[in-house]
Amino acid sequence: MRICVFGAGAIGGYLAGFLARSGADVSVVARGAHLEAIRRNGLTVEMPDESFTTRPRASDDPAALGPQDAVIVTVKAPSLPSVAGAIAPLLGPDTPVAFLTNGIPWWYFMGHGGQFDGRRLGLLDPGDALWNAVGPARVVGGIAWPASAVPAPGVVRMVGGATRGCVIGTPDGRDTPGLAALAGAYEAAGLPLTVTPRIRDVIWEKLAFNLSAGPMCVLTASPVRATHEEQACIDASRRVVAEADALIRAMGCSVNLDVERIVATNMKLGHRPSILQDLTAGRPMEVDALYTVPLELARMSGVAMPTLELLVALIKVRARAAGLYGA
């Protein structure tokens, strides 16, 4: 099976390494020093109990890789417009494209049903570029629970959450040949995977967890557990989760959010969220997918989110000052 991982960073590199080790014909779209290191030394995945190196084909030009049986897109939201302009050479007649993204995905209202069905999210897909380039029939949505980082070019290090793995599903909940093909590739690679007919529920579950500490991590430049050493921050976390729960219900989704379990997890979690990693590294930040669009959905649904709204406003000030968000 020919599989291209578009964006071989922390999550993409982890997936590409396991898929290549299982014998799949894996290629990666990468760039810069990371690309050169993969070409020169291979792609190394460091796990708590093992490390291994594979040698997937690697290029910054999708046209050099040719049509694929499946594409897994793991770039962050600010890079998605560039994916829209470059993905065509990877697509055969029936190639599924799985988007493993943070926050609200660009395709959220695709196959949604009801009054919002087909609504476009221009902040995440300017000019409907992805909608037109990929098309509804190919899209597979997903989230990745593992926490990982790129400590050096060509190296991906797992920090935690690998046992929970990834979750994928089609926007309308149907089983499709593309979904089955992706699930088979994950299984062959020994990658934990859940296939669900309600992918939006899982997206909201992860987003609520991210919102519980991520904004405070960005504002304090601290790992998750450091934000839970102050009672006022813990109280703010509880309020954000409660606001997220109200929005989830208003959007017609069902997630069992255990606030106290989330707080207890945050108290032990030494990971720095990816958006904080981006701020520290001077990379464009996923402010819209993680924060702006959820607030937009809240306004559409008549849900008040005052705690999150304040935190997001402060994040935007900091991100603009760093030159990493908006004009």
C-alpha cells in the first residue's frame, strides 16, 4: 500500500515511521533541515522502550511522489492552504485523505446535516481551497492523542499517550473503502486506532482537554502541570471546561467530560502543548482552529464563553506581538 504522510513532524513522523516499519510503501512530504536529515539518515522514532529508524521516500514536492493509495495530512492549520495547492499529484481516483488536526477541522460542517450542513469555515479554508482540491468524498477526519516532539531534525520522540493512539471517521459517519484501507494500514503497523461513526464527538473531547490548560500554558510559557500549581488557574480551568461542555451540547454532540479527572491529569502532565512549542520556536500558531473558530461556533449557538474569550484575546495579543498570528 502506497501511503503518503503530508507533514512528517511530531505526529506525522511517528505515524510514518511505524507504517514504514510494517512494510507499507511510505513517503513523506517534509521540508528544511528535517527533510534533509530524513534523506541523509532516515527517520528515527524514539519510544520510551525502543527506538528504530526507517527510510521512507522524502520530498518537499508531492509531484515527485506520485499518486497514493492513501494520504495522511498532519500539518498544522496555518499550513493547510499550502496543502490545498500541492496535494493534487498525490490523489488517484479513490485516494482517501485523512486530516489529523488540532481543534476544529476545516471540514467540520461537511456531511453535518441540519441547519449548518455544508457551512464553510473561511478562517480555516480560505476560498474553499481544500474543499475544492480534496472534495467531500475523500475526506476522513481524525485526531491523534499521542504527545510527541521533534528534538532534532529527522528524529521524533514520543512523550506520552501512544497507547490511546488515533481516532478516525468520515464526516457523515459512513463506512467507506478508504476508511477501511486506512484502518488496515494502521492495524498492520501495530498503531492503536479507533474507527468511529461520530468523529465530531472525539474532536470535541480532545479540544475540551486542550482548552483546559493550553491557553494558560501559552500565556505563562509553562508546561501543563505548572498551570495547575495555582488554585485560581485550576478554577479557571474548571470554568473553561464547563463552557466547552455547554458548547458541545449546543452543537449536538455528546462527550462525557469528567472535570475532576481532567484537573487531576493536568496536575501531572509535564508536556508543553504544541501551540506553546510553536510560540517558543517562532512558528505560526494554530490560534484560529483551537480558539477563534470555537468562539465563532459559540456565538452561532448562543453559548457564552467569557473565560475562554478573555484567555483567547490575551493569546492573540501575545501571538501578534511575536509576529506569529494575523495581520
